[in-house]
Amino acid sequence: FAAVGSTRGVDVYDPHIDPHRPERLSLMSELRAAIDTGGLELHYQPKLRLADGRIDAAEALIRWRHPTRGEIPPEDFIGAAEETGNIGRLTRWVLATAIAHVHALGERGHVLKISINLSARDLEDTELPDRVGQLLRMHGVPGSVIALEVTESAVIGEPAAALQVLRRLADMGIDIAIDDFGIGQSSFGYLRHLPVHELKIDKMFVQQLATDETDRTIVRSLVELGHGLGYEVTAEGVEDAAALDFLREIGCDHAQGFFVARAMDFGALTELCDAEGSRLT
Ligand code: C2E
Ligand code: MG
Ligand code: MG
Ligand code: MG
């Protein structure tokens, strides 16, 4: 009998996704070791403000260079970390590192809004807002200089704990962004009750903007939806000039993607900011 999943979203046992299988447990103990021994790095992908062509923000993306396996993509360990109870530890490292980097940039005179990804599980952690507050105070960084990205699936159904966690974070002046917008179950109900400041249109709708009329219609509508609700809108996965031109034309606020810039290490981000100097706001 081979489990093949279910179209009704019912969990079916599949040995390949068993969180307790041995390879996964050893990967997770290696991840914990990497957290403690400096084996992880945050890279930053710049965001272009379309109104004036400035880089005024960047998204922190985790990188794990495994000593023998080489670089492991986040998608290969974030889910495992969530399912095995290791995500809290990972998120604490990401937050501490990113906020220290924001402080270091500030010391050089650069104010760049840094987005940090949270996973759904993080929103169940009622201590998260206090921990973020502590890090901000410790580094003298105002909440308004960071944004936290959560996916639609983390907030659909508006779980009470998530609602409370997001409200407390938003009360510190932190922006809340809905990541990968448009590919979830697309129930917009949660937008009525959650503090949201930004929609990030999933790259699925952006990558083919140059050639796909349907994608252009979808993206135009999502930008209008976001603006109608008073949010900033970012398009992810901008891979060519045609997509960038289209996004500028329809009034999208930010563009992020390989055509703008790839994620870079913190040293390279600092050099970019130094080079752009006063162009940064
Ligand atoms: P995401 O938050 O939606 O991040 C955007 C992903 O798209 C990144 O992949 C980025 O490198 C990639 N990307 C950017 N521009 C382009 C483009 O033009 N074309 C294409 N094809 N891809 C582009 P990455 O770094 O592999 O991260 C994948 C996902 O892993 C992220 O998706 C996010 O959900 C998760 N992730 C990354 N870092 C963290 C973290 O620190 N914490 C948590 N919880 N999740 C993270
Ligand atoms: Mg993101
Ligand atoms: Mg995304
Ligand atoms: Mg994604």
C-alpha cells in the first residue's frame, strides 16, 4: 500500500514526510549545531522602490552552508525545523542576527528597512513580541526599521494567538507583510482583522509578466486590492526589464527579484549602501 496523499487535505501517512525519520533528526541536530557554531548566515536581497529607483529595503534570507553537503536551500530545512520543534531556536538566531545588522548599518548612517521571515509556528509563540522588543532595545533600533513577513497560510482562520502576537508586534511600529500573497487559499477575511502593512505578490504571478496577459491582470488587481486597503505592495520574482516596467506603470511600490539584485552577504550589502550613500533614505 502506497500512500498517495489526499485531494481533501486529510493527512495520509507518508514515510517521506515523517518528521521523526532518522535522516531528518540528524539534519536537525546538525542544524542546531550550525546555529551554535556560526554555520548559518543571513543574506539580503535588496528591494527597489519603484517611484524613485532607490534601494530602501532588503529581505533577510537564511543560508546554511553544510560542511559536507554544501549549501542547503531554506526550503529543505525550514519545514523540518517547524515540524521537529526547532523553528523557535532558528527564528531567535535570525532575529538577533538581522537586528544586529540593522544596528550596524545605522552606525554607518544607512537606514534600510529589513524584512525578516517568520514561520507559521512562530506566531504561536506568545513570548515572541517581548523577545523582539528586547532585541530592538538592546541594539537601539526602532521597530519602524524592520518588517516581519508571514504567509497567508499562517494567518488564515485568524488563530487567536497569532492575532495577538501580530498586534503586539505592530504596536511596536513593526510592519507586517503578507508573503507569497495570492497562492494561499485566497480567503481575504483575515485582512479585516490583522494589522497588515504590506502585500508581497508571489513570484508565480510575476515571473511571466512579460508574456502572460492573465498574470498582468492578476498583478494589476492585486496591486489595486493592496492599495485600496492602504497597504504597500511588493512584487517578488522580478526577473526581467519588461516585468519591472509593467510594475512601475501600474504603480506597484517595490520590486524584488533577480533582475533587481540577488541576495548578497552582509558585507556586500554594506558596500552597496556605502556606494549608494546619500541615495539611501
Ligand atoms: P520567500 O520569503 O518568499 O523569499 C523569496 C525567495 O525567492 C528566496 O528564496 C529568494 O532567493 C527567491 N527569489 C528572489 N528573487 C527571485 C527571482 O527573481 N526568481 C526566483 N525564481 N526566485 C527569486 P530562498 O532564499 O531560497 O528562500 C526560500 C523561502 O525560504 C523563503 O521564501 C522563505 O519562505 C523561507 N526562508 C528564507 N529565509 C528564512 C528565514 O530566515 N526564516 C524563515 N522562517 N523562513 C525563511
Ligand atoms: Mg519572504
Ligand atoms: Mg515570498
Ligand atoms: Mg516563498
